[in-house]
Amino acid sequence: MIGVPVDAWYVWLGLSLASVALVGVGATLPTAPPPAAADAADTVDRTAATAYPATAEHPLDAESVRVGSRRLGLRNDAGTTHATFAFGPVTPAVGTPGLRAILHGAPPGSRFDSGEALCATGRDARQRAPRWRPIDRPLIVRHVVWEGCDVTLVG
């Protein structure tokens, strides 16, 4: 008779190892989809494209975010996604207290002496290398037009 005898110990050992391997692979599969970076970038683009001051929020389904002047990255257990901004450059407002305060609603005149100072601080913020940061609230985008300075803050 041709074939593997089913009562052989090595057949049972091989099937057991294959079963354990399949269970291990199944347990490591992600339970949620990767975050939607394109949706967040669309919110930034809609706010940056307006000629008037505007504010928008976008809920994030990720654990960490990286905001650069030209692109956005989101990361969770299921993976990492990136999206490029169509309107830009935008200004990441995470490293400067004055920009962060304006992002959250403070008038620009309460944090900066002039529009030129706001634009200079924005240029400096755009030059910094983006870093991954944990997410503790929705993505906030604020387009500010003040004393000749036109800047879109993201944080």
C-alpha cells in the first residue's frame, strides 16, 4: 500500500507542529485596519486651501502621529500609513508653546508681537524633523491669517 501510515508517530508530530504554527500566525494578525492617513490629510488640505481663517478637527484611529510640513503619518498595531498634503507647506505646532496655544484657539496677538514674528516662528517649526508623538486628542488644524502672515497650524 502506498502512502503514509496514519498511526506513525512522526505523522502525528508533524501535524501537531503545523497546527501550533498556524495558531501562532493567526494570533499575530492585526485585529483592526491600519489608520486612515489620507482622510486626515484631506481635512488638513480643506482647511489650508481656504483664503480665510478656519479651524477643523479630525478624529484619529491611531496610536501615534508624525506631522511634517508636507506629509502626515499615522501608526497603530495594524501598520503605518502616510499621506502627502496637496496644499502646503503646513506648520507642525507641536514643539512651540506659542504656536500650540494659537492652534488651540488663542489669538495670535496674545502670543506674538507681529505677523512677521509669527511667520518666522512658523518657518522655524517647518524646518524641524518630524517625530512620532502619541495621540491624546483629535487632529486639530487651524488656518491663521494675521498681519500679513498666512499660516496653517497642525497638531
